Amino acid sequence: MDEERVLVVGAGPVGATLALELARHGVRSTVIDRAELPSRHPKMDFVNGRSMELLDRLGLAGDIRARGVPADHPFAFLWLDRFDGEPLSRWEHPSVAGVREAMAAVNDGTQPYQPYQRVMGSLLEALGRQRLAAHELVDFRPGWALESLRQDGSGVRAVVARGGRTATVAGRYLVGCDGAGSTVRGAAGIGVDELGPPVWHCDVFFRSTDPALARHGRFFLANLTAGMTLVARDGEQTWTATFPAPGNTPYEGDPLAEVRQRLGIALRVDEVIDVAHWQGRLGVAQRYQAGSVFLAGDAAHQFFPTGGHGANTGIGDAVDLGWKLAAVLSGWGGPTLLASYGAERRRVALINRELCANLLEVWRRFPTLAAHGAGLPWLRAFLDRESYQVGNTGIHFGHRYAGSPVIVPDGTPEPAWEWGSIVPTTWPGARLPSVRLEDGQELYALLGSGFTLLDSSGSGAGKELAAEAERLRIPLLHLEIDGDQARTALERSLVLVRPDQHVAWRGDQPPAQPAAVLRAVCGR
């Protein structure tokens, strides 16, 4: 048994993020994926700002932006009766360039370290696979599918197959990042709690230079009363049209004719790149762990695309689990650290499922109200009232791991939370606020790969805690911070930050028992 290796099943954005997170901490992995090549279908479209902060730690942010839509592309939702008519409502969110302007204008922790980025999931998957293939700590095996797994006290053995050949791969842990129909989840005997029935959809991914599509200028997506969503994939020529299949069975008609009928225009299509049939679900796995087997991404939770929760929740899973597995395999993390993965991330999935369903109701009611005869003024008023949903920054940045067994609370009440903005706080369990220091450096860019102790005491008050971490062989960077704005945002003189940028402990004085604090946050 390879006791220092993690087996990762699935090389999509979540599996790739997990393997690269492990490698960041010096841990080897074997990654298998049944597909030889990246998907042609774009799948996801939106990497939120919180995910971009996490991916920037892995050196991916620049390459993702190079593959995405331009920074000045509007983030607009259009709601239309017919595509050749005027919008009933237009929901606006700042472009990436607009977010950057807001970031430059203030320095109080209310802005992200990274803006969001729109990029086709197929391009993100291709980038992840390239990085996996090039990394010396990753054994990437495209074209290999998991057939079975067996675990015992020393780890996991998996039988994998490719082209009639089989092989056995072994590791201390195995993580299923293999999608909604997860083979790993089934093999581990983990059920899924679903909210409502699944719904069949059809996606048509196509290229079109028809000027009719430029009628409303640039936009992110358009929703039609006929029950279809049109997404501008690259901001220029590639599009995805999605509609629920009549009868809730896989669509069997002419998908392009269906798209034209629902758009209400004689659309000229230059090329149909792909057609996909999929089921929208609102499911969360009943457990995230079974012995040495873990679930992440769509294997652990399935959402509809509304709200951009799917892959982004999965990226958060991968980083949370990745550093914890690395800590245990490196000897400084304890068993409670692994137990905290499910405690922290399953709650996030359950919350995101509800918020996804909240926006999904607008998607459902818009065509339903129109079908029942609601006039255009009714529809406009309904949509205008719901427009708050597009500015959901607080959802993406505001998850706090309160109650986690590896977070040390300080006894203060939980701070306020806002739907549309970041509430900066170092309350234990919260994401660290992003601020610039007096010399212009970004605080996030200075964080270490292990724990970081931010010390704004001016007297080096964190030295004792840092020395204790060294004695316990816990990787910890003691970072002394200067500047009034940083001190205000940090709220306490000492703030202990985890590798995933969440606060583990804080205080104005060193802890009376520094070893106890460090052991607690490391699950020991």
C-alpha cells in the first residue's frame, strides 16, 4: 500500500484542483479519468471570485482569465418574451473590469482579492489536465475508469480498466470527484438526499455569427418566456441554448428547430458543436466520508446551473479536503481534521442547494406565469422585484465554518451577513478579509502555504505561538503586519489563518495554552 499517495477519481475542475492542492503541500496523487480528452461541451461558465482566490494559490488565475471572456464583457441577465423584442427586465452585475475598479477604490476588506471570471468549463478542464500531466507529483492516467474499490485499515485499493486491460492502484485515501453519477459514491454505499424530482434538459452548443444575436448588445444570458436560456459563451460567436425536455424524458426531437421556435426568430446557425442531455438535480450526499473514501464536487452535491453554485462549491471542497489530507499524510494533522471536512463542506452544500432552488424558482415561474396569461407588466414587476438575486456576492464569500471541530471560537456573536456584499470579519471560521498593506502589497499574496499567523501587535506578540508551531512541526508563517487599515480589518492583534484562507483562531493576546490551540486547529 502506498501510504503517502491519494487516489483521485475524476479529472474535471474539482479533481484537478484537489490533485494540485495536494501537490502544493508536497503530496503525491494518482488521478484517473475515464475520458481520454477534455469534454467538448462547455458545461459550467462561471468561476466566482472566491474560487478564483483559491485557484490563484495554485497559480491558475492568470491562465483561467486568458481563456475566459474579456474583462469588460457585461454580466447582464436579459428576460425576454421574444428575442426580437425589447427586454422585460435586465439584471446587471459589474463586469470583471467593474469589480477591479471597486477593488482599487476601497481598502477596507469589503472587496475580494480576485474578481470572478466567466470561462467555459471545457477550457477549465483542459487547463487542469495540462497541469496534471506536467506535474511531477501527479500520476495522471486519462482513459482509465474505476471498476471497483476495496479498503482496509491501511488504505484503499482500486481496480481500474482501460481498453480491456485492468490494473490495481493503491493509496492511503481515495476521493471521488467523478460527477453526479459517481461510481465512487455507489461503491462506498453513500446515499443522496434530493430536494424535488430531477428534470431532464437539452443543451445545444453552437457557433453563430447571425447579427440577430447582437440585437441586445453583449450579455451573459437571456431567458425567454418560451422556457429557454441562451448563454453567450465567449462573448462573440459561441452559444449554448438550454431548455427543459417536454415530458421530463430525454429530448428526442430536432433540438435546433426547438431552439429557433423558443427564441422566436429564424436563427442562422453556422455549426452545431455538441448536443447534450442532462438531468438537473438538487441533491446532497448523506455523508462525505466512508472510512478512507471521500466525495467532492458533483459526486457530493448536484445543483442546477442557476446561481453558479455547482463547480464553485466543488472547488471549495477540493481545497478544504486537499490541505487536510496533506496535513494528515505529512504527520502534523490529526484524525479530527479529516472528520471536519464533511462537517464544514456538507453544510455549505445544503445552504447552496437552498439558494440555488431560490433562484431556480424565478427561472421556473417566469415562463409559467407567461403560460398562465400574466401580462407583460406583471412579468416586468415580478422580475424587477427579483433582480436582487444577481448580486449574490455575499453567498460566494460569506460561508463561515462555525461549529467546526477544528475552529477555535472566541465567544463573540456571529457578525452580520449581507446578500450582495462582503462583510469583512476575522470571526473564527470566516474567510480572511482581503486588504492591501501600506507598501501596496496584497495581504493574500503574502500568506504561506501552511498556516499563517498575522501579527499586527507591533510587539511581536505572536512569537510564542510561532515557536510552539515549530516545536510541533506544524508549518506556520509568522507574518508581522503594519498599517492602520490592515489592523482595522484584522480586528484582533493576532489572527491565525488556515491554508484555505479561513480564520482558525484570533486574539489580542497570545493564547494561554498555545499548544492546545495549535493541536485543536490541526485536529490533534
